[in-house]
Amino acid sequence: MTPMHLGQASQLPASPDEAVLDYVPNPRAGTTYLVRFAVPEFTSLCPVTGQPDFAHLVIDYAPGETIVESKSLKLFLGSFRNHAGFHEDCTVGIGQRLFDEMKPQWLRIGGYWYPRGGIPIDVFWQSGPPPADLWLPDQGVQPYRGRG
């Protein structure tokens, strides 16, 4: 389980399918806790117009035996810059891939998308109910009013 990216020069993958996510052993395995990644400048492409779409993603998870290595996650998320996908596909696909590969106790993702055509689209996915003893703070992203 040697990380491919950590401490190495790494190129931005051409697509999410080409991106390799690294996982390392959970340093607190057996302890229920929350890890949060906030991604306020996520971008992808509209599959219809090819124009850029922007979102604020919040990824929360309760680790199992492994945690995702943050540099590989950054490269994976950056690979969406050239990926044409609807908001729903991008948000749910990221959550499902992390859940399927990392096998955390629980995972949720909130995709807070900026308006296209005047309508913000927010997309939420979670793997199931959170563990009963997990402290679960609000994701902290305001309803759309400029997302500022």
C-alpha cells in the first residue's frame, strides 16, 4: 500500500478514469471519527455545451481500515476539469468511487453547484446511515446567495 503520489512529482490525470487514488492505513483504526475535505473550486464541463461548471464539494467520511491520501484526491478531483458530466454524475460518482475503493464506515458528499441557466443544483449522496457515535457537523455551505 505504498502511495504512488505522496512525495513524488505527479501529473494531473487526463480523466477521472485514469486517476489513481492512493489509500494508506488509518492511523486510528478502530476509532470512530470524521474526516472532511472541502473543495470550494471544483470544476467540470457541461456535457451539452462544453462550458465549465463550478461547485463547492464537501466530502465527509468515517474511516475504516484506510484513509484516502490527500494529494491523490486532489489530482483525482482536478482531473474533472476536462470531464464532461452532469452535476449528478460528477457528485455521486466521486462519492461512490471513494466508498467502493476506500471502504470507509460511512461517506457522504455534498455538491453545491453554482448556477447555470439561473438555477443552482445541489446534489447529495451518502452510503447509508452514519455510525451512531459519529459527530456530524453541518457541511457549512450556505444556500445559494452568491455562495459567498
